[in-house]
Amino acid sequence: MPIITIRVDEELKKKMDELSYINWSEMIRRKIEETVEEEQRKNRRGSKDYERIRRASVKSYEFYLNYGGKKSEETVREFRDKNWQL
């Protein structure tokens, strides 16, 4: 099995030593595997970040609830009048 090395600062190393019952190598190996699998899933979906798209959709809907039914010019004017930045 290949070996990789990571560096942590002194404070983190002390905290890790206090939790010596944890198999840090195994924990890090699992996290790396999870990250690789997650990235591979994203790539199989055509590089789309569906969670980011979902959050944008929710924000868009919230914006619609607050400003829906107004013309875009009216909304921009309202933002400007309140000295808000988009």
C-alpha cells in the first residue's frame, strides 16, 4: 500500500494525541475515499453541482415571494432607493 504524508500544526497534533484511541490513518483514509467517491459522482452527473443548483432555486423562489409580480425595473429601483447592492 502506498504511503502519503500530511502535515498538521503543533496544536492539532497535541489534540490528536489526546484522542489516541482513534485510528487516525483509518479515519483519514475513509474521508479520502468518501471525497473521491463524491467527486466521481459529481463528474458522472455532467459536472453539475445539484446541491448548489437547489440552493439557488430556493433563493430564487424566496426572491419571487418578496418581489414577485413587479417589473424588473421596479425591483431594481426599489433596491437602489434603499441603497442596497445586488
